[in-house]
Amino acid sequence: MIGRRGGKTASQPDFKAQRAQPVINPIALQPEPDGQQRRALETSHHRLMLGFGLFTMAFLVIAARLAIVTLVPGDSDEVRIAAAPAANRADILDRNGVVLATSLTTASLYANPQQIRDPQAVAVALNAILPELPVDATASKLTGEKSFVWLKRAMTPKQQMAVNRLGFPGLNFQYETKRVYPQGNLTAHVVGFSDVDARGLAGVERSFDDVLASGQRPLNLSVDIRIQHILHEELSRAIADFTAIGGAGMVMDIATGELLAIVSLPDFDPIHAGNASDDARFNRATLGTFEMGSTFKLFNTAIGLDTGTVTLAGGFDATSPIRIGGFTINDYKGKHRWLNIPEIIAYSSNIGSAKLADAFGAEVQKAYLQRFGLLAKSPIELAEVGVPQFPKNWKRINTMTIAYGHGISVTPIQVIAAVGAMADGGVLRYPTLLKRAPNEIAAGIRVVSEQTSAQIRQLMRLVVQVGSGKKANAPGYLVGGKTGTAEKITTAGGYNKNSRMAVFAGAFPMSAPRYAVVVMIDEPKPNEHSYGYATAGWVAAPVVGALVQRMAPLLGIPPISDDAPEAQNPLVAMVGGEYDAPNKSKSAAKTVAKKESEPAAPVQQTLPAPAQPATAESGAVFQAKPFVATPVSTAPSVATPASGADNSNAAEEDSSLAYE
């Protein structure tokens, strides 16, 4: 035993006791992963985090989109029931800014049949507000399996309020734009109309559909609604007075080609165009082609003067009818004597005009009519434009009848352009419906010389002063023009003597022409005021006279005194005279015989020289000169038959006979 100091006792062990250690299961021990396993674990971890991030991002995007759709609806949203869209189709204005067509926001009624419990009750209630919705048809729509059916497009605010008060679930409103036409029928054929989806179907609405749909700025037309109203009123009055089936008219600024007015009757309400008849929707002014009768004598005479075939002093024998190819060309109330050119126009002689055309021939006639724009479609900015009809095989008889407007059908829009060229120094400007700025005015195409134009102006004025167009006179405004009465072609191919077209084509003031006018009345009937006549002088000419008297002050045209130098017409002295006296007719015939072999050179002055008669055999006084490179017909003039000649093969007065 060891003592206390530094020694050990016998009872103490010579080591310290250890804490008990847990028992380790050797099976549960795994070795620490090596480098390859560690990389695989890290890759899995990264992929998990990436997937979680993408899911979180998608969730946030969807949540944000839902918030935008719910709180801030945009233009691209499909559901826009409560918000009214902006009307973006451009307005159509007249030349002074008057609205002719515009778009308004309207409510359209639709239904969700799946939300309607009693379709019959809803149909009955809707019919009381909207009678155009039949009860049975509406109830049938409301019982279908669809979730969307249209019931009524473009409702009025009053109708919308009444439907809203019904309180039926399943009835909802879709806000749309509707095209409206404040001027109604007045501009129906010019402006046209569009469908419920604002797509142009006719008129300017159709031809400028892309421009209007862009909605960038209003479309300004050349039409002056004031002149449009006057023309519409005067045409309507004439149609009613003469119980006609329709008519057309237009006014053109010949210096610019702008159409100030264009009317076709009957017309229609463009808002309800689908309810209009085919005849009402038919645009007689641009789409219809008609034989224009003696208005063509202006063009025929212009050809003769411009080619030097004849001068104002020359003329033709109109004593007897022309018989050719089994047909007869005669005059309506003929003078039965030799006529100079002013008399042929003033008295509207078919015989004289036919002989003049025969003198310069078919090739020259076709070339000039092509120049005048009468053998091709008008380039007016409308889809509704007619194609002229003329002979494919242009024979001698065609040349003669076309001289007075028979055997060729054109549109009124072509005639007004050609008449404007005759009056405006011989320069053709095609009509346009667009308002033009001064720097946008086309230079035009020369079709006849200035001298020829000046002579034609004198002849046009002569017709109103002493000829068949007296009723077109508007004191102070020097109206000039030409009447034309043509029998209409039947479905069988012939002519109906009791169905005619009455036309007046002219311009004013003839001292310095600015505006051209064409008026056409379709199938007028005689009345007691016209003493049984229904010719253009009684039917169409008065419309022009009234129109000019009303529109000229609006356009700022000052009246001209009848005594003013510019109002004088030297051709008046050439009409009538000694040839009207029966006791002078034989003397005139002797003069003809002396002059028959003396062709004269073309007169190069505006004022006429003394008349130079022609013989019945030779026809024209002057021989036709070549027209550029176009060969001139050498066909002899038509000789009138001698007395007692056998006319058994000649037909009765041909259907191509013109009244004026």
C-alpha cells in the first residue's frame, strides 16, 4: 500500500475510466462520394433550381397578363363588348366641306342562347321593340346550341335603351360603326354605299375603299351640293311633268374637269340600298349607254370644219331624203332646200349632217370620235362605267347615221367631256370626281383647233338663239348647246317610235365658256303644255335654262347684257334669209348649178364668208383634206333621187331617223 503523498494506494486502478461509446452498425456506414458522384448530384440540383425558376417566371407572366386583360383592356383584345370602338373610316365631303358620308358608333344586339331560359317570351318582347324580328324566327335562333347569334345590327339609341330595359339575361350589345349619308338620295349614285362591315359596295365608297378605310383624312369630292340639289330638283320636275321613266344630268367645270353635280333618277336611300330596285340603283349618268341623237351633230360639224372639208359658209342640199341600202335618212320638219352649215345645225338637219360625214369619210370620223373620248370607257373614278357601243364594221351608212347620233351608243359622262372640249378651245379634259388644287389640273389633250372651237361655240349659241334649243336660254348667261332626240332601241333590235331619249348638251357662258351641262330625260311623254311634243327642245332644254339661271349666281358669274359685244353672234344673219322664201328656191337652185364644180379653199377666219351653195349631185362644197396619216374616204356624196325615180326598194323612214 502506498502512502498518501505521491504514492498509489492498492485500491486505485492505474488508468482513467472512459465514457461509454455508441455502438456503430458497420452496415449503415457508406463511403464518402467520390468526384463523379459529387458532380452528378450538383447537376441534378441545378436542374431542379432551373425548373423551379422557369415555373415561377411563367406563373408571374400569366398573372401579369391576366391583370392587364382585366384592368387595362387594349385595342388587341377580342372581348370589347362594353367599349365602343372609334369610327376610323374617313368621311366623304363635298368641295365646300359639307359631309356626304360619315361613320357613327352604334350598338348591335346579339344573344347567347345558352343563357336564355324562355326563348319564346324573349322573342315576343323583342318583336314589340323591333318589328323586323319575326317572333318564330327569333325564337328559333334563341333555342339553338350556339353561344352567339346576331339579332339586330346598327340599332338606334332609343331601340338599345328599350331592349336594355327588358332585363333578359343572354341579351348583349356589341358596339360597331355604321356608315350614314346625311344627304340621303341626293348623292346616292355618286357617293354610293357600303355594307354593315363598312366595306364599299358602290360609288365612291367602292372605288376609294382602301383610301377611306385607312381613315387618314377626309376625301374631298368635286361635287358642290348646292348645284347637285338644283340639278336634282329640276330633273325631278321634268320627269314628273313628262311622265318619264328616269333621267340623268351633270355639270362640269371644263377648265378643270371637275364634276360639280351628277344626278341619276330614279335614285335610292343609300342606307337601305338593299331595298332599292335595280332600276333605282342603275346609274344612268355613267353606266347607261344611249344613242344621243343630234347632239352628235356638234362633233360631226367640228370634224368637217377641222379637216377643212367644209367651212361655215359651205353647205349641202337637203331638198330630198337620202336613200341608201334600203334605208331612208330624212329631216324632222325639213326645209327641203340647200342649207349652209349654221342652218344644218340650227334646223338640226339629218340630211345635211349625213352628207357632211360622207364627205370626210369613215376613217376620219372614227379617228376624231376616238380623240373626243367617245369610243372608249370614261376614266371617271367610279366602278359603274359603261362601255360605248359602235359598229365593228364601220360601213358608209354607219358613217352617215353616226353623224346625227344613231348607230352609236355612249354614256352621258362621255358626252359632257366631248362637249366641254368643243367649247374650251378644243382641249379635252377628262371628268373627275375629286376636288383639284390649282397645281393638280391636267394640261388636257387637244382634239380640234382653237379656230374650230370658236366656230363650234358660235353654232352652239345659234341653236339656243334661233334653233331647237330656245328654251335653254338663260337671259344674261349666253347658253349654247345642241338638242338631241333619239328613238330607243327595242329588245328585238329595231327602234320604237314612241319611246325616245331627249338630250341637251351645252355650255355657258359662250363668250368665255366655263361650265358644260348635259341633261337627259328617258322616255318622256307628250303633255298639253308641250302641245303634244316630247322632243328635246320641249323636254330637256328647259331644264338647262332653269338650272343655269339658278346656279350661275351661286358661282359668281355676272350676267351679260344682250347688247354687249361679246353677246353678238354673226351666224344669226346666215340662218333663214332668201332660202326660206318659196319664190327664191328656183333661183337658189340655179346658183347651185353654177357652183357645182367650183371647190373652195378652207376659210381661215372665224367670221363666215358669203354662202357657197352645193349641188344636189356633188354634195359637199369642199373636198376633204388628209387628216394626219389617216386616209380619207373617197366615197362619193349621196345624191338625192331624181323626181319620178323608182323607190320601190326603199324602206319607210328608217328607224335611225332622229327627231332633232
